Amino acid sequence: QVQLVESGGGLVQAGGSLRLTCAASGTMPSIFTVGWSRQAPGKQRELVASITGGGSTNSADSVKGRFTISRDNAKNTVHLQMNSLKPEDTAVYYCYAGVGPPWYWGQGTQVTVSS
């Protein structure tokens, strides 16, 4: 069983940066794909970025060039570096991990970007 805990969210002005961290309790197999998705009020949850066990990354067009995902298998952590934040990035950000559905999910961390 893998439990995921997100941290690093908060309130930031537009143009600012935040670094989200997802920490896994227990061993997170290195083959797991891990990633971040987000859900804004009144909107569907959407993929933000993911990274496979082999290190291949994928990200939404809306965050390309601004967000970077990385993982540290030795520390069982995944990071999302978010730069040049925009008000439309405001959402609850969720970490997920696994080899495919069903995924393990964290509880989420709120990111609010003020204009």
C-alpha cells in the first residue's frame, strides 16, 4: 500500500513560483508512473504532468515551458516546480502514482495564484 502526501501549495502572485512535493510512505516502486493533476472549482480534473519509471515526461500544453516534474526514487518523492504562475493555475493539485488505473492518490494541496 502506498500513501501519498502533497505539500508546498500556497498563495502566490502571478509570475511567481512554487515547488510542490509528493512524498510516498512505504516503498514506491521505481517502475511506477507518478504525476500531478489539478482540479479548479467547477472544472474537471486535468493532467498537469507525469513521469514514468524510465524518466519519460509528459505535460499539459498549458504548462509546457513553465512547470517541470522530477522524481527522486531514493527518497520516494516527486516534485513539481511551477514557474511563471498564472491565475488560471489556481486549483487543488493532486499527486498520483501507480502502473495504471486504479491509481494511488494523495489528498491534494491548494495552489492559489492572485492577479
